[in-house]
Amino acid sequence: MARFLFSRFVQCLIVLLVMSFVIYGLIGLMPGDPIDLMITADPNLTAIDASHLRELYRLDRPIIQRYGHWLLSVINGDLGYSRLHALPVLEVMGPAILNTIILLGLSFALALLIALPLGIIAAMRAHTSLDYGINMLAFAGISIPQFWLALLLIVVFAVVLGWLPAGGTAAAAGMSGFWENGRYLVLPVISLTIASLGTHTRYIRASMMEALRQDYIRTARAKGSSEGQVVIGHALRNAMIPVVTVIALDFGYLFSGALITETIFSYPGMGKLIFDSIMGNDFNLALIALLFATALTLCGNFLADVAYAALDRRISLVESSK
């Protein structure tokens, strides 16, 4: 077990190192830099001042040297400052991470709670009108563009009916209380739930149909096990193994992939933070936020390996000695 953990830790460090170089290089190749923006914002800034600033922030050096200096600073615990917020990067990311955990944690849990029974029912009633109806709803959820769905929800529930706010957060509006916070989360949560519900339903249905065809299911029924024991105790446990892989891949998406939804609803989460930092040439903030999403994806893959061993006792994380 210790060998497995150490091996995965080393692999994660290598992936993060490679991704940091790739992301740093891509951001560094973007047209313009923070000094160009400062020149645009301050007409009194001369070319000599700009040259001194580039020398101070090492922007006049080759990208390899700049990356090496940045990596050394990160190893020493200095993640730098956000140019847009004039604060340390961690102080800017903290509230955004919390907001994203609340928003996408709710939508992710709600999507699984709905997709799990729908997928099981569709698999047990395969090729019936009920199965076709669930498949049609799943395909509709997959096919609807996420930005269009978010705009439709705003038009219907915020503009026409006026039941819910169009975007933002209760804190930004100077409000407090559980109900006020919940009202601002309803539309984004619905949008993200519908966007992921169809995919999870289809995966659960396919995995359950495959599991229900196995010999051990017929054996369990022949032994007199109830249908609930067969479906939940035998089929679902094995059917969840490929579904766990999909959930693990969505783990990083929880913190970076909701860019469209958070931008449309003006929700201050990680997706909108990454978008604003890239558009504003806030190099430090964009780089650390993207690497954080990468680390969460790697963490999700590791948790998936642990879940495999928990779901299937034949899978072991300990290498057998020969």
C-alpha cells in the first residue's frame, strides 16, 4: 500500500510539473503582458519606466529563465500576487474555491441522486416505453447547449416570472440568511444539474445492463435472493466501477469546467476566476488556478482507484509478491 501511494504521489508531481511548464508557456505566449496594460491605463508611464518594470518583474528574460524563477518561488511557498486584485493569490482563490464547492457540490450530488435511480430503472426495464422515455430525457439534457439553457432559465424565472435573481450572490447584494443565499444558487444549480444528468444516467444504464447479464446475477436469483438484493447488492456494486471513472474525471471539472455557467450567472467561483484572470493577463492567478484544477483531477483519479478496491474485493492496491 505504501509503495502504491508513493508511486502515485511521484506520478502526480511529474504531471503537475509538466502541466505547470505547459500552462506557463501558453500564458507567456499570449499577446501583451501586464506592463503593456499598465502603460495603457497610465498615460504618464514612459517607455523607460516600462523597461524598468519589465526588468524588475523579469519579463525581459527568456521564458525558460522566467519559468525557473517562478518554480523556485513556488517551491519556497511564494505563489505571487494577483495583478487584478492586488492581493496574494491564495487570498483571492480561497473564497472562489468555497463558492465553487457549494455550487458544484450541490449540482453534482443532485445529478447523481436523480441519475442513479433513473439509470437503474431504465436498465431493469430495457427496451420498454419507460426506458425510451428516460433515454429521450437523457439525450435532451446532453444535447441542450449549456449557455442557452442558462440564458433560458434567466429569461423565464428572473425576467418573466421574477421569482429568482438573475445572477450574483447574496453577499454581493448585501443580503444574508439561508433563504437569500439559496435563492441565488437555484438557477446555477439547475443549469449544471441538467447539463450532467443525461451523461450520468446513460453511463449508469449501460453499466447496469451489462451487470444484469452476468452469470452471478442468475446465480443470485436461483438462490432465492430478492430482486432488491440482486439489483442493489450484486448488480449495482459491480456496475458502479466504470461509473466511478466518469465521476473521477468530472472531479477537476467541478472547479474549472463550470466557466460558462459561472460567467453567465456572475457567480464568483473558480471557473469565472480563471476566465477573468486569463482575460486580464493576471498570469500568477491564472497559472495557480489552472494547476489547482489539475491537482484536483489527479486527486479524483486516485480516489477512483481506492473506490475500485472498495467496490470489487478482487481489486487490490497492494502488489502481490512473486
